[in-house]
Amino acid sequence: MDSRCDCSNSGDRLLNPILYNILSQMDKGGRSQDTFHHSSAPHRCNCEVRRTVCLVRPSEVCKEASAVLVKTVHFMRNLPAFKQLPPGDQYALLKSSWAPLFILGLAQEHVDFDVTDVPADSMLKKILLNRQESPESEREQPTMAGVSKLRCCLKKFWTLDLSPKEYAYLKGTTIFNPDVPELQAGLFVEGLQQEAQHALSEVVQLLHPGQQERFARILLTASMLQGITPSLITELFFRPVIGQANLLELLVDMLFCRNP
């Protein structure tokens, strides 16, 4: 089956013979000769799934994102019910929920951002580093498809215009997920999620008595959070700040550190 990219925008051709030679040497999978068409250089793929992107204003956006992440961890630490859980359950819930909670924080703080294609010289650098088995090359890079999912989710939350209380209870339903594997206090967590959902339903009815479908719309929009990978969040917003560090380990340190 022909797996060629269907992109046909000739304006994005890479006139870099070095990059082309490297790509050609790496292509040892028996790909058909017409994959690169009949040109002296390949064209950059415009498929959103393959287009790697980066932030347009990384210093500003990463600073805002870091502030949101700190608030996210503080929110979890300040929940009395969360602190009652065994440490292993706290870790499991942190690992499963930090990314969707962070996205809810972006929505609540109205953090907007723009992305652009990764420069061609950076792509060449990554290919060269890949040949040296660089750890950077093993990580999933942000793509336009992933960023589009994220921005679509944010826009839907902005359209809903949730109140602070609605965000708080929605975060509660997100944190206390009984479907996380190997929870010691799974039934307790399930009860906490039900309490959070009930509180969210009540506050929605109180603040929006004429919008009976609003609660369902909020839950439907929240379901989009699971389609956005933690790796996308990490690489797009935090890799420029933390370098080679493991973000989850940093979050664990923040969550379990004791105040002096």
C-alpha cells in the first residue's frame, strides 16, 4: 500500500541537499522510489499529524504555563480528602490527572498561545542527534494535530465560560478517578468523584437555572481532556524550561514537599 503523504504544497520544498541525503540514508525500509517524488529535495510534510511545531513566544507562554502548573499542584495539596489517601494512591492520581488539570487551569486563566513550524535547521539538528541516539530524539515532539486538539478543547471551555466554582468541582471529578489502576482506596475515590459530580450539578443549577443541558455539556467537553497526551503538554510548554529533567518527578517533589 502506498503510504506517501498527500501533501502537494510545492511552496514548502526544502532546498537542503544535506538534509535530503541524511533522510535518504535513513530510509532503509524498502520505501518506494516515488515517495520523494522526482525532485532533488523532499517537500516538508504539511499533514498535521507529522508537522512538528513550537511556541511562537516561548518565554512568555512558558512562564504563564509554569504559574498554572504550580497552582494545579497547590490545588491538589490543599484538598483534605486527597491528603487522606495513601501516598501510593496520591501518586497514581497525580500521574493520571496532572495533564487534564493543567489544561483546565489554562482554560480558567485564559492562557492563549500560537505555534509555528519547527525551523528546518532544528529538524536537521534533531536528525543528526538522532544518529547519536540523543534522548531528545526519543521523545514525542509536539505536532500541529495535537496542538489543534488542545486549542479546540480550550475554546470549548472558553465558550462555556465556567465560574470558579464550576472549575473547582470539575477539577475534583478529574482528580478522583476510580478507574486509575491499582488504587488501594478505590471505593473511597469513587465516592469522592460522585460527591464532586453532585456538587458540580448543584452549582450549575444554581448559577444557570434555565440551562438544563449545561451540566451535560460540561462533562462532554471535559471528556476531550483525555485525548490530549501528557507528552504534548510537557514538550510544548515545559521542555524549554526543564531541559532533560523528568516533569513527573518534579511534580512529585512539589506535591509531597513539606512546608517549613
